[in-house]
Amino acid sequence: MIREQATDKRALKTIRHEADLIVVGGGLSGTCCAITAARAGIRVVLVQDRPVLGGNSSSEVRLWVLGATSHMGNNNRWAREGGVIDELLLENLYRNPEGNPLIFDTILLEKVIGEPNIRLLLNTAVYEVEKADAETISGLRAFCSQNSTAYELTAPLFCDASGDGVVAFQAGAAFRMGAESREEFGEKFAPTAEYGELLGHSLYFYTKDTGKPVRFVPPSYALSDITKIPRYRRFNAKEQGCQLWWIEYGGRLDTVHETETIKWELWKVVYGVWNHIKNSGQFPEADTMTLEWVGHIPGKRESRRFEGDYLLKQQDVVEQRSQPDAVAFGGWSIDLHPADGIFSEKPGCNQWHSKGIYGIPYRCFYSRNIRNLFIAGRIISASHVAFGSSRVMGTSAHGGQAVGMAAALCTRDGLRPRDLTEPTRMQELQQELLKTGHHLPGLSLHDPADLIRSAELSASSELTLSLLPPDGPLLPLHYSAGQMLPVSAGPVPQVAAWVSADQETTLTVELRKSGKPQNHTPDVTLGTMTLPLRKGKQEVPLAFDTVLEEDGYLFLLFHKNEHVRLQYSQLRVSGVLSVFNKINPAVSNFGRQEPEEDIGVDAFEFWTPERRPKGQNIALRIEPGIRLFGAENLRNGIQRPTSRPNAWVADPTDPNPTVSFSWPEKQRISRVELFFDGDFDHPLESVLMTHPETASPFCVKEYVLCNDRKERILHEPDNHQTRNIIRFAEPLETDRLTLHLKAMNGAAPAALMEVRCYG
């Protein structure tokens, strides 16, 4: 029993925590920042004011995670971000292909509490910032309502990933809110006042069919006149959740301090929409349906953006400007919404894509006037227009990872965030990120400590791609189709395809490449031929007299013809894709992007893959065969296809795909790192959308690692992750390592992206 006498006043229980880094905000950017920093060896406190992690991707909001892949709806091939966010999404695919947001919550929580260097404080809100001087934060005060406990949090370094910038704001960090004028940075897509300067919030809902009639009596506050929503005719009983992202409001209000007002307006709309669907008589299929879930907190898009030493701009996104201090990348469209949201007569969004991914400078990830403050997530240093692209969760998580590694380097060497901009230190940061599987466009890993660099390498076989066999479906050319092929500098291979015509006709075939070798937008035409076809099935030779000056992807494009069917192949290979000139309205892809006025974006065509089980490669005979899948790719420092496959791929007929590494004398090996093909082209949307697979078919499922005595030192029977780290309790002494790839997660030939080995 506890009994205390009456007293004038009591203080809350207070706990003090010290760490190397305090991360405020447990959305994906803060979560990935904390995990990255902890794995790099520093002590982290992660403070989240909600009961779960994930922010907009959590079960409280239920928005799917997307970034540069853009639903596979733009020309950014193999553009999933990599690193910790890749690990999370692959784990979610494995455990949760149905897209249950509650399961995604558990995956995030498990990954965080599994890190011994992280102290997690849930339901804990930071309310006060303490400063040592005008430019330095010394500590934070926070409160947890669930255990009625106050926290004092101190560290040399802080990261604000809170979405609204609660720490940065109180610390006095310079920030912006709203849109810059067109004149300030020369951004031609800068919105007018009539369009509005802020993106609003959205509230999502789920429905379910109960199998029996269910009535709905709306709450008194539900919107009674659905025609107040200009797009009300678009509502239907089938769409739900974040498919109705355009139930958006608040861009004319203060999106920080009026969030509760915005939420109430969104509640009115959601319940009014459901009343319309249930009780208008226009949707008889909804008779047995009920509301299963309505969000209690809205998903926020925009509020404050804090100023770093560099401000990301529209031109950086569209022109893909080179950034010497790039530590993350983006690729989502410049996606701006009318400030009036669902009450606007305008379309729900205005999306404009660039031709490829773009680098985000490190200088965008720390405050320009608070010396020990990192910023991550949607509040990084960007103009309103550039923010329209950089704000999405995959991109935010990728930037958070960069901050986590930067904090680890600062802790190790006693530095402030700005100190890492010195070129030598920046190169170290970039290299440390690359080691974790974090992709940086145009950069490759060079690790002197990696023993594989000095090993003699041999493989049981190497794929020479001379045939994509004609054993797949024969499909009509209702829309134009293309095959992406990685080709070495020099004469273009001679190719033959198989087609079937239902009458005499002609077929137009183009050979294209990208104007930039790192891009996958086929905007440069190398040759065009129009071929006469007879009725029936036939082999079509495609001989283009072209010489390439550098390695890159060629696009063999077959233009649509209703009288022609194209032969496809069942063979899928790492780094080889078919693409189609189709539309994807979800990301404003209507086959071609062509602005009607000069808004500073490019006109180009979209050539995008189809999702498995569709999207087979086009059957082709290739002479000479493509020899870009050799084992030397395992140490070229790139862990995904870029302008080349960057993978060792075994011959499909190889019964025991094996790669060996040998040294002239014994090595002491304490750690081996393997990087498999997790199919970086797949966006792996985290919730609502479902996936037919639980692992990438290009990823090795089972492998065995042996020493120089042919003894098994590791057997992994069920892998689904891109990155595998093998740590030995005692250093292994051997002059040879042999890796046997025993089984795949799909029908693709065995493939491996990288092997590293450390003493």
C-alpha cells in the first residue's frame, strides 16, 4: 500500500538519459536513422510521441511506403532506396504480403528493440529544448502520458525527424513554411497564390464486407451535402484506404497548430462520404459493407522546412544535378496538391517526373544555424517545389539513414554535422553508407579492408545471354513493348525476335538508349526500321548498324500493332527487363509527359515494367551473346543494376552454381558479407496492396559457405534478404572460401551482387 500525506505540490517522476544521439520522431526517417546509428556503434535514444513507429506508414495512418520507384510508374529502374529501409520492406514482403498495417508495426518495433544501442521511448512528446548557447542544443525535456514520467535527454548530437520540427523550431533553427516565389530560385513550377502554398492532410479509412445487410446512421457532424466536394462523382464502394489519398484538407490553414481543426474537417468528410455510399441508393453493392477503421490522426504532408547550408531546388530534381556531397537520392515526381484539397475544383495532384533519380546533398540534412542539429524526413532543407518530390517516405527514410551514419562519424571523431562537408570526410561518409547497401547514384564502394579485393576469383559458370528462349506467352501488341538489354561499348549485337501476324502488315521497331548512362529513359533514337510481315508466325531479324561509345542499356522497342502478337520468354534474369508504353494514372503517367507550358520539366515517354507474374522478357536471339554477368562484378562496388547488371549470374544449366575466393596464404576471417538480388525495381508497397510473392525470385534462398577443407561453415536454408552478414564467433583461418548457391526463391538463374570479407 502507498499512502502519502497531503502536500502543496509534487514533481513528476523524472528519468535522465544520456546518449551520443537523440532522435526525435519515430517515423521511417527517424527509425532508419536510429537503427543505422546504433549499428554503427553509438548510443541512441529514439523518442516517439505515438504508441507505434512508422509515422504515416504505421497502422495509425496506413499510407504505403514509396520513394523513387513510384509504383513502377516512371522510368526509374532498380530505384528502391536500399539499406535499412530495404531490409524493412523485404521483411514485410516475407511476413506480410497481404499488406496488413498491424504486421508492419510489429516489424518496425522488432527491428528497433533488437538493437542494444537503442533506447526507445514511445508515447513520449518533447516539449522543451535547452541550449548551451545560441547555436548549441544541450538537452530536451519530454513527457510520457502513459507512465506519467518526465524525461531529461542529453547528448552532443540531436536529430529532428518529428515531421513538424518540434526540436528545430524551439531551438531557433531557421525555417520556411509555404511556397517560394518563381523569382526567388527561378523555379518555373512554383505555385500561384490561387493554387496555394501548402499541401494538406489526409485521413484514410478501411471497409469490409460482412456478408449481411448493415445499416449506417451517420454522426451529426458528418458532411451532409456531398456535392460540396467537386469530385464527389468519383466516390465508389471499391476504393478505400490510401487509394483515396485525395480526401485532403488544410492547405489554407496552419498545418502545425490547426491540425486538430483539419482532422475534424476530414472526419466530417469521411463520414459524409460513407453516408453517401451507404444511403444514397447509388451503391447497392455497399449494402453488406461496414466501416472497419477510420484514422484518428491525419497523415501530414507539409508544414515547416528547415534551412541547411543548401536548399534543394526544382532544377536539382529535374536536371539531376551532380552533388559532390550526395548522401541520399530521390525519384518521386514533383507532386504538388491544390491547397483546398478535396474542396478544390482542380485535380487532386499535379505530378511531373524527371528522367531519372537525383542526388540529395548532405548539406540539406543539418541546420545552418544550430551547430549540433541534424534534420531528417520531410523537414529537410528544400524549396516547396523540390519538397514535392523529396517528402515521400522512402526518400525520407533514405536520408535518415545518411544522418544516422553521419552522427556515428561525428561521435567517433568529436565533430559537428557541418564538419563532415570537408571532402575527405564526406568521401568517408559516402563509403560507410555504401557498405550498408545504401545506394548513391554514380558512386561505388572502394574498401581497402575488404579481403575479396586481393583474392583470386573463380566461378562454376557465367551467363552469356545469347537467347531469351521463345517459351513464354504469345501476346498481342495492343500497346508498344520493349526489351531492355545491357550492352558493352562497341557494335550493337544482332538480334532476332519472333512474332505472329493475323494478316499481312508492317511492324515498326526502334533502337534507343538514354541520353544519360545512369538513366533508363529511352530518349535517344539510334535507329528505326519498318519490317513487312506475312501472315503467320515468323522470326524477324533486327540488325541495327550502331556502335556504342560506352556501356549502357539499349531499348529494343516494338510499336503497337493490333494485327501482331509478340513472343515472350519465361526466362527472367537479374538486370534484364521488359518495359511497356502503358499508362499509370496513379502517378500521372499517361504514356508520355508533355507539359503544355514552360514549367521547367522535360517532355518524354514512359516505358515501364509490368508486375509479376506478368512482364516476361521478350523472346530474343542475340549474337554475339551479352557477356556482362561475370564474377568480377562481385567486387565492382555496386550492389544493384545501374548502367550494367553489376551481378554475377550463373548459366541457367549450371547444376551447382559456385563461386570461390582463394589467397596464396591463410587469412583470418571474422566476417563475410553477401549481397543478393532483392529486385530493386519492385516498390514493395508496405500496406493495402498485396503481393503474389514473399521473396524476390532473383534472390538466393539457400546457400552453403565452405572453407579450404570443403567443410561447411554456414548453411542458410531460407534467405529472403538482400544483405546477409555472417559473423564468426572465432576468426576463421582459411586460404579459400567457396559459396554454393543451392536454391533460388523463384525460377531465375542463380545471381549474386557482391561479396565482402573482413579479418
